[in-house]
Amino acid sequence: MPSFWSTAPIVVAAALVPLVAVRRRRALVAVGIGLAVGAAAVRVLVAVGRSRTLDGLPPDSDPSAAGAVYDALTDVLSTASWAVLALGLALALGAWLAGRSAARRRA
């Protein structure tokens, strides 16, 4: 389970960016894209780590058992990364669409 003290500064920074930015919608899009890219990177690294772990097993070990243990240990991380990926994409898309609709109202 991720540590509170490692995630708290990230959440605070992501929440403060739109408040201090000059172009708030653009900042929200950037925060959303950043969250999505970070979550996608975590998913890729978990998959690469699983592959490398299973490739490095001794020949007499059971790769399906080792894979099950690896999956159990990284399950929360994988689930959280999917949730953050969805949140980031939704945030970026919502901010982008809000900016487009506001521009149409002004025109």
C-alpha cells in the first residue's frame, strides 16, 4: 500500500497548480495529462518488473506460482495506477472541453 507521506505532496501540488496558474484550464489539462502519463509509466514498469522477475527464476522453480506471488504483491499498485490513469484522463478531457465551450460562448 502506498505510503501517505509519499503521495501527500503530489496531491497537494496537483491541487495547488490550478490555483496559482495564470491559465487555469491549461494547468488542469497539464495536471491531468501528467497524472495519466505517470500512471501509465507505473503500469509499464510493473509489467516489465514482472517479466524480468519471472525470467530470472531458477530453472527448477514454478513460474506460475512466482507470477501469482508477484501479482498479489503488486495488485494494489496496479489497481491504483488504473484509477489514477482514468482520473487524469477525465480531468484533462473535462478541462479541455470546458475551455472549448467557454470559448464558444464568448464568440
